[in-house]
Amino acid sequence: MSERDKALEAAGYPLDKVKYTPGGLIEPLSVDCTTMYLSGQVPFDGDELKYVGKVPSKVSVADATKAAELCAANLLRVARKYLGTLDRVDRVLRITGYVNADPAFTDCHLVINGATNLIRAVLKEPGRHARSALGMGQLPLGVSVEVEMILKIKP
């Protein structure tokens, strides 16, 4: 197990708690040469959907930040499942975070910091990335956060 794999587990995200089901209507990822596009992940903890509702009226900013971290962990777990190890990640190119926000909520960037901080903690310098954090009127299954990611991978 690589240091990055260990770092993800040490952060509280077991590697085997991954939802990776290729062959469905939508693929969990798509690879073109050395670019991996990861489909948006919502805050599933195994089979349990967590953090459902609008931010901040139903889900606190602190909990939504945890949801963003869980989404990022799910993205890293999917990438690892496909690659065999997180050591094959050359760098993170971009993440986009979506927050199921109340109309007046303007701190979506703070919520998505949960994803950014986990990615940086696990991947270190290669985890630096471009990012967008957007407030949305709704998200799938009513979740508070969804995050997607684009990686550069090593052959």
C-alpha cells in the first residue's frame, strides 16, 4: 500500500468502502491518454447517504464541509480502484464542487474547502488544483454537496 493510500485510510476513509460500478448508464470515470475525468460523487458512506438538505438551513456549513470531504474521498477511492494505487496520480488538474445552497448562501467556497483540504492532505503538492465552487438550486437525491475531479495520471 502506497503512502497516499495510507494517508487516505488514516484520514478515516477505508479504501474498500468504494462505490465503483462500471458498465452502467453513466461510467464512474473516463480516461483519455493521461487525463482521467471522474464523475461527480455525492456523500455516500458505503451504502449510507449522508448530509441531505440545503446549506445552511438543513445542513450546517460544518457538516456540508464534511460532506465535501467525503465526496473527495469517494473520488480518490474510485480513482484508486481503477489505477490500483494513488501513486499513479501525477496531479489533480481541477475539481468542481456543487453546493445545494439556500438562495442567500454565499460561502460555497468554504464548503468545498473540505474537498480541497483532503485532496491536498492525501496527495501533497500534486494535489494543488484549479477549482470552482458553485451554489445550486438542487442536487441529485437532495444531497448537500457533489464534487467532480479531473486528474493527470501516470501511464
